[in-house]
Amino acid sequence: MIYQQPKRRGLAAVSRERRQAIARLGARASVASRRAHRWTREEARLAAQQGVAVRRARRAAVQALITRFLPPVLVHSEELSTLPPCLPVSEETTPHELD
């Protein structure tokens, strides 16, 4: 039996140029109905600053957990890079307070 490719349906059956024309119409309609958003330079800059602030806060929280639950010997050693990214918490785990 000879394999026959199935017929294309929907947008797959439409030529590339026609698909692009349909996409352009949708983009214009979304801009006209004020549902699309174009970023200004200032908005993009503020969004980037917020993203950086979130990453810094998350990194600080992870570092605080590492320094709280690991002995000080491991915190500043090369062995830290060999630990798994998520440390399992068990009942034997006790917080290690730094001096």
C-alpha cells in the first residue's frame, strides 16, 4: 500500500501570502479596538527594572535559605556547587543559625 499524505485543512491549506494577509488584518483590528499594546521606551525600561528587582529578591531569598540551613563550612566552599538545586527538607533538618 502506498502512503498518501493527508489533505491539508484549515490555515495549512492556505498559501503563505494569504496567511500573512489574514494575520495583518487581525493585528490592525486589535490595534483599532485598543486590545493590542505597543510598548514605549519608558514602559519597556520600567518593565525591565521590575523584572530585575524580582530576580534580585528571589536570589536573595534563596541565598538566605542556603545560609540558614547549611553549615557555614559548606556555604563558602566549592562543595556547594555539587549540591542538588532543591534541598529536601526532612524532620532531621534543623535551622543552623549563623553567629
